[in-house]
Amino acid sequence: MASPLSFRTVELPLRHAWTIARGTSTVKRNVLVEVRAEGRVGYGEAAPNVRYGESWESVEAALHKLAPVLEGRDPRHFRDVSEAVDAALPDNPAAKSAVDLALHDWAGKVMGVPLYRMLGVDPTRQPVTSMSIGIDVPETLAVKVREAADFPVLKVKLGADRVREVFGTVRELTAQTLRVDANEAWTPDEALAHIQWLSTQGVELVEQPLPAADVEGAKWLRARSPLPLVADESLTKAADVPGLAEGFHGINVKLQKSGGIREALRIIETARACGLKVMLGCMVETGLGIAAGAHLAPLVDWVDLDGNLLLAEDPFRAHPVVQGRIQLGAGAGLGVEPR
């Protein structure tokens, strides 16, 4: 029996050059996955990130290994299939996430219900999503802020240099609520100085100020920070969560780094048990990957699901965003289809 799994890599030009503390990109290469069975197609997406040791080449190699695992399996039993996928490939979370999303999408279509209904989630409790503003020169920052005028919340990317210049430019342009993401760029002393200043600028929270490896620095900073600190790069799986409670006030779960919906749900529940707040984030993804996150978003406190809005063109018909809130429809599965 042939495997129901197929995939292809797509090139996704960005609307603007995307600069964060780790570097700059103008195009993303993601891998789109299909699971076909009984005349239905489930769609998934891998958005690999070099920070986690993945690339489109490594995703393709992983999917070649996973294809035989799906042979002869009933996608209706998507939990069992996902467990088999996880056992066959302990690493490569983006590749596993793509398969996991496709299985959930297929199952939802078979059942004729949206993913949020399968999960028992109330779509009317959708929080607003932030819109990310990458590091840039003042002229381009002004364009980005103007384009994001309909979003109540912006997330400002900051690096090791030009911290007050970049943030100050954005703050001068808008009264919107601002969050900050340093992507591991600061030392503990730098972080404390920056955060103390940011706390006077109407900032809501600061994401991953220190390198993930600096566990003791995170504990030191949390004890002194006037703003909530949210772990991103420090977290990949549910087993990481208990160890983060002393260094952070919240965690950022992303389907692409957790390996899919099942593990993301475990992370959310573990974070709640540890008294941590939860953000649901994303990589630079199409409307397909963003839709999967949006179905889980009513379960969390903060949402950052804007990856498809950074693309020059989205290859999927995404769920619309109205005043910063993703509007989930009644479509089965993830509720999106290719254009």
C-alpha cells in the first residue's frame, strides 16, 4: 500500500526584509504536506528554523523517513499515528508538526467539524494577535507601523544594538500596546537596564531576553524585572516547562518547535499547572500553519500569530483578521484551502 503522505517545498518571498537578533531574511522556504485517504486531503506545513537545527532540506529528509510509517495506518486514529511518527523521528519538530497538522486537518474533514470543535475550544474567546515589527531603519519602521495600524498590539523585535533607537522610533509612531522580543540578544546586566527603561515606555512584556542556556541568569533577572518575562527559545517541549517557572512569568508555545498540536496542548496544560501564563506564537508560516495555531489560541493568554501577514503573498486562503482578532469560520479541519 502506498503511503498517503506527499510533500513539496515552496519559496515564500517576504513583504519586507525580516530582521531579528539572529539575522535577516527576504524569503522563506517551507514544506507543505498532504495526507490523502478516502478522497480527502489533509494539509500540513513545516516552517523550519535554523535556531532549532532545521532547514527545508532536513525537513524533506525527515519526511522521506516518515512516509513508510504512515503506510497502512488509518488517519482517523490520528493520535496513534502521531505517536508512531514521534517514535520514528524523535527530532525534527517542524517535519513532525507538518504531519500532525495534516492528520488533524484530515480527521476534521472526515468528521465534518472544525479543529476547535474537535478540541472542545470556544472560538469566540479568541484573543487579539500582535503584529511583529522587525528591526529596521526608521523610514521602514514607519512603513511597517503604518501597515499594522489595525492591530491593537505590536511586537517589536530588538537586538544587541540600537535598542532605544529602534524601540523609540516605534513608540514615537504609535500609542498601540507594545511587546518586545529580544531573541536571546542580551546579557543579564544589559537585559535589566533595557527592561527597566522599557517599563517606562508602556511595554506589556519582554520575550526571551537572555540566551536559552543562561538558566541562572534567567532566575536572577526574573527576581528583578519590572515586566513579565516570557520564554521562547528556552522551550520546545512540555518536559521543559517546570524548569522555566523560576526564570520566567510565561512561556511561548509554537507548533513548529513542539512537533505539532498534541505536544502543544501538553505544553499549555503543563504551564497552567506550573502557574505560568501562555503565549501562542509562530514562525514565518502560510495561512495554513497560522490557522492551526488559531484553533488553539482561545486556550492561551497572549497570541502572536502573524507569520502569514509577513509574506508578499499567502498561498492559502487564510482566516481573516479583524482588528487584530483571527476570525475562525465553520470550515472542517483547519478551515483553509490552497488558492
